[in-house]
Amino acid sequence: MPLSTYGSSNGESDGVVLTPEWFKDKVREEFGEFYDPCPHPRPKDFDGLTSDWSYTQHNYCNPPYKRGQIGKFVEKCSIEHSKGATISLLIPSYTDTGYFHDYIYNKANVEIRFLKGRIKFVDSKTLELFKHQLPTPLMWVVFS
């Protein structure tokens, strides 16, 4: 079952893109198997923002990149982290946002890993990599 995201878009899709397997492998290599609070396909009535996340295994979250959604998931990561969850979060490197300063920057047990280069996401319909990379640099934020 592919672990992925829902609702984000780089302009080539109708809105659903998946994390490339090589990146998920990097997360697994460091943290082991993980729970995905943004699964694809998303179960009916499932909402990663209102459900409890895993406290026994690592969580990997690549949230929807739609306007207003990233900040909600960053806040959720902070809440779940305060309850004992460990989390990897893949988001655009928007360091000028309120959520970055409120929940990520200079916070205890939160590590920011800026990614070199750009990532090509996977089209959920064809399971092929998109031709173009996301036009925004990304960061891998680890709440440990």
C-alpha cells in the first residue's frame, strides 16, 4: 500500500500527488516503518488533522500544499509531538510564515533539514514521476 499525500498539486495533476519512493525509503532507513496521517487513497471520513497519530512508531507527513493547509498540519505536528509522537514532515521551505516561527524555528527537539535540489512527485493516477520538479525548495522537519 503506497504511503502518500492527498490534496497537493504541482500544476500537472488534478490535485493528488504522492511522495516518491526514494524519499520514503530515506525516512524508513532512519526511523523504520511509519504511520502516514495523509494516506492515499484516503479512507472515507478520514481526517489527519482530527485523528490521533502513532505514538509507537514514527509518523511521516507530507501534507496537502494547498493554501492554508500546510500551517494546519505543522500545528498538528507540534500538538502530536507534545504528546510523544516523533514525526517527519516534508513541506515547502517557507521560512517567512507564522507557522514556521511558531512551531518549527528554534523549537526544542525540532530539526530542520533543507533539501538540496528539487523533488519530483508521483502522479497518483499513473504512478509515474512528474516531468517537472516542484518549483519550491523543500525542507524535511523532524520532530524527535
